Amino acid sequence: MSTPAHRARLVLALRSAGIMDTLALSAIENVPRELFVPDAFQDRAYEDTALPIGYGQTLSQPLVVATMIQSLALSGREKLLEVGTGSGYHAAILSHLCRRVYTIERHRPLLADAQTRFDVLGLSKVVTMAGDGIKGWPEQAPFDRISVTAAGDAPPQQLLDQLKVGGIMIMPVGRQSRVQQLVRFRRTEDGIESEPLMDVRFVPLLPGVAEAAEA
Ligand code: SAH
């Protein structure tokens, strides 16, 4: 089941869970999550739950996506970098809320599928690259915002270096075997400020481009 009514119900659930950012909520309402979910999980596309997307990766829970987006305090003018395209769902929502979204994925087949979805939906503000997002995207830096959707032990220095002064980066931080924390980093004139937001569980941020054997 996947209709506008299901999307509206999901948005109501997010609102009652404390998401107040009306622009973020309407962007979520406008993106058909069923297009990003494998056939086997179509009936669960609008549950507030994480879902597998292949290659051992997951499409994040809508409440976590919404919390991350709300924490980025977007005005619509930002140049944003996403690390971990996955299905492309999170980037599709961000594309309605930013000037441009640059997104990097280390699994080429996942990126190809995400690119097809962006094309089908006409999301021309999303620019994709297969690569190691830990290194960021130096040719396009600096960024106003960075959204990392895989967990690492610490924020990669190369990503913090590609953030503008006044810019915000959101990333899950912690070890795989433990509960991780979603942390908001803000670059100031004096350095980096950090603020924990909520407990989360994400797949790991891994170095390099995935080899076929990893699939
Ligand atoms: N944002 C995605 C969910 C991401 S799951 C969505 O909306 O569907 C995390 C993704 O990060 C996985 O697809 C994984 O392959 C990717 N990833 C992990 N380490 C990475 C790295 N160093 N560079 C780029 N992508 C990475």
C-alpha cells in the first residue's frame, strides 16, 4: 500500500513524535518512499522503520531522517554534501530543501539505482558520485551543510575541513556494536562545536569504493 494518504499518515506520526519543521514535513510528504523500497518490503514503505535496500545497507527510519533534516536548519539556499546515498530517499527529500545536493555512495549498483530514481522524479538538483565520502568532494567544497548517513568512530577531519564557517554537519558517531549518537557539529571562527541529539543505529562508514565481492 502506498498512496498519498499513507504519506500524510506518516507525516502525522512524525509531527506527534516532535518534528516541527513544516518545510521538512512537506518535503517528506512529497517524496514517494515506495520508489526507494525493494519490492519485498512495499507493504512496509510507510511504516516509521528502517528497511533493507541490499548490499547489507538500510534505508533509514523516517523519524531519524526527519530529525537529521530538521537539525540542519535549512533555508533553501544551501549547497549540501551527503555521504551515503543508499537508496537516494534522504537526498530526494533534501533536494526540495536546498539549492543543490551533492551525494556520494561507495556501492556503485546502489548509486546507479538511486540515480535512476532521481531521473524518474526529475530531481535535477541532485548530483551523484561513486567514491569514498570520507574524503568529501574537494572539487565542490566548501559546503554549507554536510549530512553523513553512516556511522564512524569520529567525524572525518576532511569533512570538517570542507564545511564553511557557520556551516553544520550531522553525523552518527559511535562503534558498530554499540548504540551510536547523532551529533550536530557546527564550524565557528574558533573551531568545531558539537552537540549530541539522539541515540541511533546506522551501518558503518567504510573507506574506499566497495569491491564487487562485498555485495
Ligand atoms: N541515506 C540513505 C541511507 C544510507 S545507508 C538512504 O536514504 O537510503 C548508508 C550508506 O552509506 C550505504 O549505502 C553505504 O554503502 C554508504 N557508505 C558507507 N561508507 C561510505 C563512504 N565512505 N562513502 C560513501 N558511502 C558510504
